[in-house]
Amino acid sequence: MPPAARRAPFVGHIPTPAEQHADWLRLLRPDGPFVALPVLTEVFPQGLDTVAPETQQRLRQAWEEVQEDPALLRHGWERLILDELLGWAPGLREGAALPESVRAGANTRTRCWWDPARTAPPHVSSSSVHPAGATP
């Protein structure tokens, strides 16, 4: 076929940022360290970064596994999202690894994003995640 007659391949429906956020929120527990659709839409008005189809499939598979035993697998799911998908592993701190100045108390399930280059502590609350410098 001559170059002028070629058509671009059909891509299908391109989701809006709100549709992207809603799709991802369906994979998350409402009581987890994640936020609601209005917050995601406000913080990421342009939408989320593109995620490779194989990564999307891996996340959906992992989420299905979590549903089989949420109490046992929830922490692993959260780590998968925070470490591998978001790439926060180098700066993520939990429990005793948190600086004393941001610990909420003994045996508190707290985690935060910690930017070691900053001297000020991050904002932390029980069972939540806030990028360093963000106000919860």
C-alpha cells in the first residue's frame, strides 16, 4: 500500500485522567494508604504516566490474589504499588526505620516517603503515604 494510503492503527478509547484514576482506584482498598478520585484528579490533572500492559496485567493478577487473603497479603500489595509501580523503594521508610521525629508511636503501622537529601522530616500519619514536602 502506498505511504499516503496507510492508516494509523486504531488505538481505541483513550481514557480521560479521571477514568485512569478511577480504574486504578478499583484496584485499591478504600482503607489503605491511597487517596480518593477527587484528590487524584486535582493532583494529577494530566492523568497518570503510561504503564506497560504487562505491568497492568501483573498488578491486576496481584490484586486478585490479595482478595483471597487481604489480611495476609495487603502489606505485600502496598509494597508492590509503592516500591515497584511508583518507584519509591529507595526513600520509603516504615516502623522503626522512620526517624524518631516522625514516629507516631510504638507498633504503629506508619510509613512515609523520606527524602534523605532533605533535613526537614516528611509529613506522616498512621497508615498513610505522603511525598516528601507535601502537606497531607
